[in-house]
Amino acid sequence: MGLIISYIILAIYSIALLLIFFYSLAQLNLLVNYLGYKRINQTAPKFNLLDPKEIPFVTIQLPVYNEEYVMQRLLENIAKIEYPKSKLEIQVLDDSTDESVVDTAKWVRELQETGLDIQHIRRENRQGYKAGALKEGLETAKGEFVAIFDADFLPDSDWLKKTVIYFKDPEIGVVQTRWGHINRDYSTLTRIQAFALDAHFTLEQVGRNAKGHFINFNGTAGIWRKQCILDAGNWEGDTLTEDLDLSYRAQLKDWKFKYLEDVETPAELPVVISAARSQQFRWNKGGAENFRKSVMSVVTAKNISFKTKFHGVMHLLNSSMFLCVFLVSLLSIPAMYIKALYPQFDIVFSLLSFFVLSTIILFVCYWFTYKSIQGSSFDNFVDYIKIFFTFFSVALGFSLHNSIAVLEGHWGKRSEFVRTPKFNLDNITDSWKGNKYLAKKLSPNMILEALLMVYFLFGMYSAIPLNDFGLFPFHLMLFIGFGFVFTKSCTARA
């Protein structure tokens, strides 16, 4: 019986490791694409905005919900956008249910008095959540192109001049810009989030876009051709990541996406782990929901290449890697005991040790993305090593939380769109305490995370009697990661 269970454990363990290895190979291929793309001169037809006949009409949509702390900052910033007023419309799509509605209405009226075409649009309900608000706003939008900004984003005044010009190519349906981070150095948590997002917005977005593979509109800091939205079937609220959903439907219709790595749109990162948890849950569950919804359309599409299909499937499976990581983590301790009890599996473990290459590949890939933003000096490399292993540890600590989100997405369990609370914190001295939008309830997952912290402490101890220290660094990072997530989750709710 014990031998049968060992076979089952090793089978699951091996399959999860194999999937992680395939993911790392896909990332390596994206790195090759990224480096190749950076070496060639990119040209594209562009609108000449000095010619009044070529200036297109643009609608800016601001989907907001209970954003008391950042609404004034958002509106003041958007009002500074440099674009002919006769060709610009702003829609404040306000689904708020609190008193922020009153202040927003007042600030909108003040901007209207300056001659700005800005409307405060309210709905009777939140049907479809953000997707529903965007869809309803689109019905009356006057713009040929529609830019979208979440409440915590602060585009530069020349943002439209840098983005709308690329729509002279009639095949381009979306122009997406890279996210920046106004509070990157606020805490360890914000530095980790910035590190992960930088990798996505350099390696992944450029790497895919360089070869015509599918990328995604990131929900904000991008601009759509209105015709593209309508042709792809419009916004739908049946997943938690409506941006990924519409992106795939549009690209399956042969619309091209243009990604601008050099155009940075600053935004605020969540500074409290409860906010980061809700954001991570929504993103990862939405990714799994979109896998269910779109993967067969990608696989069976006749208008895209095999390589684009491969990267599309891996892209849609991105969030599911957390489930693989969690399974490998959970089964690594039983695997140690199986290795000690059953010598006949030695060759299996020798082969499995090959998968340490996955970590090495990711280490190399992330270094190229890190240095593209932070620099390539020796000091920067030392800082990179620190942040990489900190990020790796905390990502492991999130693996249970995100795996639950992924499973819910694959199972088709529906849940409410939970917004990420904003804080308007730029400086380390600013405090998040007192933010009324923070979750007050303790997550049941936290109890499991505390138990997992003890479990991986036991894993480190097990290395001593078994005289097997190969997984000790892995279990140490798991212990630190789950400890970080658990303790921060407790202290953030004081």
C-alpha cells in the first residue's frame, strides 16, 4: 500500500515539475524574443498630430468604485492631458455606493466649468462590474478611440500624443503602455509587486508582441479602437479579468496589439497585504476562468501559428502555475521520505533534480528585465539577487491563496468582483491605517498558511535525520514565504 501511495505522490510531483519546466522554457523563449526585438529598429505609420485633419477623437473612460482617497488626484491629473479639447471626451464611470459620489460630482462640475468635456455617469446597479460600466459608457462614447485608466493611475500629460498616433495602422486594435510604480520603495511588499509586474511588462509583453503572439490589454493604461471592441463582441462580465477575455477575442479576430515598453504610466501599488491578496485572487481566478473560456478557441483557430497557440495556452495557464508550485511544495516533504525508504526510486530523483534548471532559467530571465529598468551595475546585480529570492519566497507564500483562486476559476465557481482598495500613499512615512475600504475579516486561509509555515519548518528539520539537505533551501524559502504572508496578514488587520 505504501509503495502504491509513493507512486501516486511521485507521479503528481513529477507532472507538476514538468509543467513548471515547460513554463520556464516558454519564459526563456520570450527572453530570446525580447532581446532580439530590442536590437532592431522599429518603425510604424503614425498620425501626424500637427495636422488637424489627422487628430482623431478620443474618449477617456475612468471606471471607479468607492475611490474616496484618490478621486481628486485622478481627476486633477486627467485634466492635465494635452489634447485638443474639441477632440477629447472624458467619462467618469462611477459605480460608487458611498459618499465619494458627492465629491466626485462636485469636482466634475468644476472641470466642466473650465470647458472640459467631462461627464459623471452613474448606473442603477453594478451589473457586470467594471466590464458592465465600460460597456455602458461605450454606448454614448463619441471617441473613435477609447483610453482607459483605473483610479490609481497617473498618466503623463503627453500620454495621448505618445499612444494614439499608432492607430494610423488600421489593423491595430489596442495600444498598451507599461505600468510604472509611484510607491515602489514603500515597503518589501511593494518592491516585490513592482519586481513581478516589471517582469510581465518587459519580458512577457514585449516577448510575445515581438513575434505577433497574443498579449493582453492590462485593464488600464491602454487605448482601444472602438471598432475593435465592438467587432470582438464588446465587454463581458462573465470572468474576473474582462481585459484578458476581450484581448483574446479581439486577437482571434485578427486585430493587432501594439505594446509600448518605453511609455510608462505611473500607478500606486497596494501597500497592505489584504489589498494585495484581493488583487492576486482576482487576477489568478480570472486567468483560470479565461483558460476555460478561451483555450479551445485558441487551440482550434485556423488563423494563428502553432507557436502562437503554444504561447497563448501557456499565457492562459500562467495563474495555474501557482497550483503546480503549491503541489510541488506540499509533496516535497513526503518525497524526501520516499527517497530514503525506497532506493529503487533513486534514478527518478536523479532525473527530477534536473528541474532545478527551471529556477536558473527564471533567475536569468528576470535579471534581463530587472536591469532594463534598474540598470546593470554590480550593485544593481547584488540588489537583484536579494529581491529575486525575496520575491521567490513570498510568491511561494502566496501559492495556497492563489491556488484556491485558480481552482475556483477552473471549477467555474462565480464570485463578486472585489476591487483593490487605493491609498494615495507615495512616501514611506504615509500611513495606510484608517482606510475604510480595507477588509476587516480574517481570511480562513490564514490558518492554513500558519500550519504550512510549521509544516515547512518540519521539512527543514527532516533534512537532519534523513541526511538529505537538497531541498533545505527550498523549504527555508517556503517557511519564510508563508511566515511573511501570515504575519503581515495578521498585523495589517490590527
